[in-house]
Amino acid sequence: PFSGRVLAPPPAARSSPELHLRMGVLSCVVGVTVLLTQEVRAMSGTRVNGLDVDSFAGGRGQVPMEKKSLRVQPPKTTLVQREAIQGRTASLSKLKHLATSESAVCAEFVFFALVAFGFHRYFQHHKAAASILAKKALAKSQLGSKTKDVVFGKLLSEAQSRPHVFGAEELAGMLNTDVGTAAGGHYKEGAGLSMDQAAEHLLLFGKNQLTPGVKEDIFLMLLKQVFGGLFNIMLWICVACELTLAVIFDGDDTLTPLILSMVIVASGTLQWWTELQAESMMESLQNMQRTELVCVYRNTFQGGRKVVQEQWIEPGDLVPGELVVLEAGDKIPADIRIVFCTEGAEVDNAALTGESLPEARTVEVEGEGVAVHEAHNVCFFGTTVLKGKMKGIVFATGDDTFLGQINETMTQCARTRSTLETQIEHFVHVIAYVAMAVGVLSLVANLMSPVQRPIDLILENAATAFFAQVPEGLLPTVTISLMIASTRMVRRKVLVRKIDAIETLGCVSVLCSDKTGTLTSGCMTATDIVTHADGFATCRCTENEWAAPVQNASVLSLAQCGILNNSSKPNREGVMAGSPTEVAIMEACIRVFGSNRTQYQDQNPKVFEIPFNSETKWMLTIHADGLRPGAFRMVLKGAPERVLAMCTRVLNESSTVELSDQRRGEINTHLHKLMSGGRRVLCFAEMRLDGYADDFVFEGSSPEKCNFPMEGFTWVGLIGLEDPPKEGVKDAIAVLDNASCKTVMVTGDHPTTAQAIATRIGILKPGELDRMPQEIRDYTVIAGGDLAKYLPGGDGFENAAFDDEQMEFWRKTVQHARVFARVSPVHKRVIVRAYQQIGGAIVAMTGDGV
């Protein structure tokens, strides 16, 4: 039944078509009000106290003769009464003139335009609502009585919340799919979903898209900019009062309220246009991001047997239960449980967790105590495959993904008012009190004055004193200043969505920043090497120091090992590509070894390899010696404690010496020194094999299964790597400190690494932690595990029920904390809320955590 074209319902947009209906009704109401007002004003100028207004228009104080027979003669009036009547009729005549002049024509034009716009909005609402209803009806007719509970039972929630604790076949059964032989460790194709199942799941789950945020109607945005805000409302009240005074007291100053109205409208329109342009540019940047097709397996029955087909589909068409294939460089399009991956497969989770180092991926089932975002058999939407090839089952799409849940939580947050809005509201309250006081005092002074004045003059003086306190020029001044600042920010390649955010930026007291890619460069770099040449020595591996090949034999051997045991390769542009760690090692070794890397690799071809895995924590390659037949060179690279345990000798220039306990202790001393400095350290060792046939076949995947020796390696050296700070970051943090703005690092990296980087860039002073009292030191560098014990139950800290211990923890945290490590995206949001609601700070955040 699903073989034809399937129309999947769109994701639930938060900008519902009811907005069009509301805007249409509002426009019609405003238009009718304008028209009725004009008609009432026109009619109000016909009679006053039973006298025709036209009879007094030319200054005549009598009733026209042709109308005497139609009504009773008015009583005789005194001179004072006649002057009063003439004054009122002159005002009403002016109203009639206004009602019948160009203003009435403009008002009627506005009426018809608004009514037309209202009907246009209404029909847009009707069309959009009808389209959504049609899609829902079609989807319901195709599904019949099927629901998620009917199709999947109660196992769907388990499969989506705890996919890492189930085996591949068990999870596939829960999602009504088939992994075939993909879980067997081979490249054989799995079955995946059938075409009918894929269509059915698409109807049940909808498109694989994150629900967009609220997109406000541009016309409503313009109305809010012109008529919204407390200051704008006060200015419009001034305009209305000035017009009223001009009409009632026979004033002739209608130009002032007209100009003030134009200023208000122009200021609001300029701000609206600036923000609209920024929003349009951001949407254009998002549309430029090209979506790659995803390879999936679909099965059909042909000739009575199941036939598996490889298909390339849009990421938005993925559904739970799909069997997808991912390779190095692919963006992960949904939350996926890995059922097969090559040895050494790695993913980059920096966009989700802030972890700068690649994370290995396996197919092994995780324990119940492991959180899903820490599982190594799961890949998350929005991350990237760095190395290897993998197959997996899609278990969550769209808003059900881990990233989608974060997105949904963030979009439910109410918009925080800017400091400019708060300050202007306070300013308006002050101005209102001052203006009212001045107006009342002026009224009292005029009433108590010995000079007798008419009541209309007294009221006019009091109103003038009242309006004189209102700074009409403040609004255009603020708007134009913010627009100029926004233009300058664009020159610095910064888009400002809300121009009042520029003023808030100058009021920031706490800056929460990610580490990876924000404070640091986001790419691994080899910074230190440790070798032995008549004693151990650490060398800084910088571009300036190793600009030419070196003559130290130990360092040269370490560079050779780094070139041979390396999986990175040059791309089409000649730039090394692959795992960031491998690329960093290769680039450092090339600086040491020289430019003849390719020639050396060709002379020593790789004949065997044991890839890196999480159990052994090392990688082994065997290379044939092109200059000596029957000779091979084994190169071992991996975790220092694992590699050092397999070594018995130390390379000393061109010879070797015994790895004594003293030398082993010295190596560990250098190792701990590098690690305390925030380095990731890899150890290299080698072994020469002689007397083997040229066609000898090396076999094995672990030391116990190899047909060649795996003990007695020679230690060659250590290479320390780091994600170095960005250029200029330290100076920028110093500027923030001078401006009384505290910088706080919030990262998913290890606390030791985060603390080392924080010290290098100035967030922490060298030796500052050692000089701190223990009570303060415990709150300076905080790990995510400690935060988990004190997380609030709700959205923030306002209505959360805290005991004294929890509240004391957060008070000390916002006061002393400078580094948050091993935190998740949810933790980042709580940290910002804590600084806002408990610390009373104005917080800015930058980096992937945004």
C-alpha cells in the first residue's frame, strides 16, 4: 500500500498558520476603526447646540433664513455666549476640514489597504491550514489504525533511550528491521528496511529535521518596532495629546506631532530593516550548507527471494530502523547504533561535547551504568566520522535525537530582556514621574498665580510643561548609534540579529567560552619530543626550531617511525588529511626529516598492520627494508604505559642501551611533565627483524596470535601533542580582565588538559591554584561529575527546590569557578543560568556551546 508516492507530514512548526488569521483580523479591525473615526469626526462638525456649523463658518451669528421654517428659533444669546459658541464651532469646523481634506483620503486609503492585507492574511491562513489538514488526512488514510505503539509496541522508547545496552540483532528486532550479516564483522550487505517499511516509518516519525524555532511575521515585527516598547508608547501618547490640545484649544501647532510621528516610524523602520537584513544573511548562510546524500540498504522481494539494494537518499528521508553506511569525512545524519566498524574508527564529537580529541568507536555492548552520550557504540547527529568505515542502525531522527532534545529545550526558553530594554524601561518610569510632577506643579502654580488666566490657557501651560520633559530625540539617537555599531560589527565579520544586543555586549560581566576551536585552534599540533642521546632530553618541536632536517640520530629515527607508522595521506590539494592526531605527527616528522617523505615511504613499503583498538591501545606496522633483502622493521605506536611495557632497550643515537629501572623512571618523569602541561603523549618503539623470507606472510591481531615476536622492542621516543591556543586569545582575555569581565572556560575536555590551557591563556595565573586555600581551590576547577549532584530539577534556579548544601555549592561556584571540565551541553546551559540567576551577572557565551 505504500509503493506509491508517500506524503509525509511536515515537522510541527512553531510558527502556526493561525498567525496569518490573527494578523488579518487585526488589520481589518484597525482599518475599520480608522474609517469610523473619520466618519464620526466628519459628522461631529454639523451641529452645535442646535445651530448649524456652516452658519458660523463665515463669522455670522445668525441662523440662515432658509432654515428658519424648519426649526425653532434659538434663544437670544449674550456676547460672551456668542464668542464661546463661535470658538467651539471654529474648532469643529477645523475638524470637519480635516475630515474632508487630504487626511481623510489618506485614512480611507489606509483602511482599504489594511482590509486588503487582512483578507490576504486570512486566505494565507486558510490555504496553509487546508494544506496541513490535507497532508494529515492523507497520512492518516495511508496509516489506517497504525500508530507507533501498534507498530513498535512499548520497546520503541527503550530502543531510543538505551540503544547502547542492546546487541545489534536485539535492537534491530525492536525497530522492526534486519541487520543481515552487518554485525558479523564483514563488509557483507545487511538487509535494512523494505520499501514499504521505510514509507510506513516516514509517515509515523515524519521528516528527519529539527523543528525550526519561532519565526515571527515580518509585518508583526515592524508593528512591534514602531508601536511596541514602553518608550515608544510614551512618545505616541505625547503625539496624541499634542494633537488633542491643538484641536480643543484652537492651536495651530500640528507640525510638531506630525514630525514626532515621522521620527518614531522612521526609527522603528530602520531598526526593523537592519535586523531583517541580518536575519536574511544568516538564512542565506544556512542554505549554502550542502546536504550530502546518505547510503542506505533497502530490501525487496524479486522472484520469491529477498534482494538487497544500495540506495542514496536525502538525510531528511531517514527513518528509525534504516541501515546506513558511513565513511571518513561523512556527517552523521541521525543518531546511530553501530553494528559494524573497522578497527580504529574514530568520530569527532567536538561540536556536541567539546572534546578536542577524536573518540574511538566500537560495536561492543555497553553496561547499564554508562550514559548514552558517553557510549562508544553510538554516533550522534551533527558529529563527523574522522576515520574508518561503519554501518549502523538509525534509532532516532529529528527532534528525537540527542541534539534535537537539546534544541527543543533551548527553544522553549523565554527570551531574556536586553539590558537596553531594562534601562529604557527604568528611564521611562523616571521621566514619567518627573513629567507628572512638573505638570502638576505647573497647574498648581497657574491656579495660584495672581494673574487670572482662562482655564484653557492653564491646561495648555501645564501640558506644555509636562511634554517638555519627554526627550523625543532619544529614540532616533539610540537607534542610529546602534545601527552604526552594527555596521562596524559587520566589517569585523559579525552579524547582529538584534541591534540592542550590541549595547548588552558592553555590559557583559561573565564570558563563558568553549575551549576547542574557540580558545584553541581546534587542530592537534605536535609540540614536544623526548629522545635519548647520552641522556634524556625534551625538545620543543616548533616550526622555527625544526625548519631544516636535523642531524641528531635519535630524533631522526623518531621522525622515521612517525612517518612509517601513520595513516594520514595527502589529498588532491597536497594537504595531509586523516585523523588530527595522525596529521599532527606527520607534519612534525616532516619538519624534522625533510621533504623526501614519499621517497622514504616507497623505500620501506608497509607489508602488515595491526590497527589501533581500545583494548591494546597501540598500532603496529611492519615495513620491508628496501636496502636489505629479508629484513623488516616493526614500528609500534601507542599509549606510553602499554608501549613501554613491551620494551627492553633504549635507542641511544645509532646504538641501543638497556632499559634499566633508572631510565624507565626518567621516561615516566618526562611523560608526567608533558601530561601535566596538557599534552597528549604517544610513545614510539621499533624492532628489527632479520632472516625472514621476502614473501613471508605476517599474521595476527594481538600479541598472543602473532607469528612474529612481540617482546623486546627498542624505545625510540615520545611525541607530545596539544590543541594549541589561538593567536591573540591571551591578549583578548587580558583586555576582558581589565574591563572587569571574568572569563570562564566550559569544555568537555579532561580537567588536567583544561587547567593547563587555562593557565597558558591567562584564565588562571601560573601557580595560582597552589596558593589558594583548599576551600576555594575545590571550586576553581569543577568537573561535570560534581555538577551532576547539584543540578536543578526545573528550567532554572528561580523555582527550583534547593537545600542549603546545594545553594551553597552554586553560590561558591559562581564566585570562584574559572574552569568547568567534562561537562555536557545540558551542563553548559545550567552554568549560564547559575551565573544569571544566582550570581546576578550578564553572561555572554561563545563557541560550540551556543
